[in-house]
Amino acid sequence: MEITELAKQLTELQDIEAIQKLKAEYCDICDDAHNPERIVTIFAPDGIWEAEGVGYAQGPTALWTLFKSFADRISFSQHHVFNPRITVNGTEAHGSWYFLGPFTFRKDTRQVWIAARYEDDYIKVEGTWKFKHLHAFNRMLAPYEEGWEVRSKVDVFTN
């Protein structure tokens, strides 16, 4: 294998590792009371966060506002992401992840399990990977007390 090919592979592996660290930072921010000050630092200037039925935000002001609303509604969360599949193409990348986590919502101290799939787009900005578009697809939202086979609708995202 030629040196240029090795260098290319090494750069790709370093980029994948940096993106995994970025996702870990995202989880830490969410579990740090959905810290609105920190969330704006890991998104590109026109970055998007969206999840159907939960929220949509583009840009630092909207991201800050959305995460402040999460902090106001969620008293506890523990984000677990796993099974990453990351592809890098120069200064852009795509990642798919699975998510599972327990949450406690302030409304009625409601405890739920949430499972989702993330489809994220990333961009390298001045040498640092940032979220370009974080898109969460909800797979399950289940009351802790009843389990995920319950047929009733759980509404925890409205005030």
C-alpha cells in the first residue's frame, strides 16, 4: 500500500473518531440539562436539529430556544447512542446511530423510555466537525410503568 493511500485512510479514521466524539459531546450536552449554551457550539452556523413531533431549529438562536424549552420540560435524561455507521466524503460526512434512553418529564413527573434513530449530516468547519443536520426519527416512546407494548398514546412533548 502506498503512503498516500495510508495517509488517506488515516485521515478518514481520524475524522470518524472526531465525529464519534462530537456525538458523545451532544449526548453529554443533552444530559447536562439540555444545556442551551453548549448546544450552539457543536452545530454549524446554519445547523439544523429536528425530530418529528418534538421540534425543529435552525441556527444558534433557534437551537438555544429549543434546548431551553427541553430544559424547562425535562428534569432527567440519559442518552445512549450505539451502532454508528459513519461515512466521510472530504469535509462532509453522514452518520446513522441508534438511541435508547430513560427520561423524566416535569409534567406529572412522567417517566418514559425513548428509542430513536439518528440520521446526521456533518460538516468540517475550520478543521472541526460540526452538526450540519441532526435528524431524529422516533421509534418508541413508552411509559416506564407500562412498558413499550402499551397501546395508549403518551404525550410528553406538549405543555
